[in-house]
Amino acid sequence: MVSPQTLSEAERRTLARWAAACAEHVVAQFFTDDPDADRIVRDALARTAAFARGESTAAAEIRLRMEAVKAAGSASTPAGAAAARSVAQAAAVAHLGAHALGAAAYAVKAASLAQPDRPDAAGDEVTWQLAQLTDVERDALRRLPLLGTDTNGPLGSGLLTKGVLGETVRTIQAAV
């Protein structure tokens, strides 16, 4: 049985565009001394955008989706690690549409960690993300199960249910 977090390939391509935009908005926070890690993160972001445009296959992206996760470990700051994880979640949209919410949540975490003196940083990032959504993307997000209601996948009981990540996903789901 296919998970309700998967969505159709067309919906995943649609959400990949928004997920890439969310990740791209914070990727400048990713600093590392490892040029390979920097290249991997930026390549993953470019591949996500290419998948959204129909220029790559789900199979090709699924094979490479974990590379940005590994590169996040070389980040120089917590904000940079969150930005790289946002890219990794965006890249994983080719596999499961629900990862789009993970990309948005990690982007919010990156923005708030990068601006600890701005208590509104997280809220401002969510507002920006919601403004980027097209009607078709909103419709695709509405087809995902609410956070914590489907035990399999990123919207299950894992990292996306806790802290700023969980708050972000819940806020986005309530807004769409």
C-alpha cells in the first residue's frame, strides 16, 4: 500500500518547486570548510528544482536524496546544518511529498537560529513561505495527512513533530 504521504508524481513535482524555494531562501546560512559538502548541498538544491521542472526522474533523485543529509554534518553553525537539512528534505520530495513540509520546517529553523535576537524570525519565515505557495501547491499540501496522524513517513512520530519543526508543520498545515 502506498503511503498517503507519498502523493502522485505530479504532486511531488509541484511541491518540489515550493520546497526548493524554501530551502533556497536559507541556503546562504550553510557554511562549511569542506568544498565537497558545499557542492553537494548546492547540487541537491539544483536537482530538486530540475525535478520540479520535469528534467529529472524520481528514481534518480531518490538514489541521491541522502547526500545533502550527510553534508549537513559538516556545517560550521547550527543554522547552517538546518539549512542543509532543508535542502535534503527538499531533495527527498521526489520520494515522498510530505518532505516538502520538512524542507519548510528546517528552513524556518535555519532562519530562527541565524537570527537569535529576532523573536519574529520564525514567524516571518513561515509568512514568506506561505506567500510563495501557488493554489496547486496548496491543494497538494492539503492532501497530506495532518502531522502525527499517519505513523509512517516524515509526518509520523519523528523529528518533524517536535519543537520549531513541529510548530512550523502544524502552522503551515493549518494555513493551507
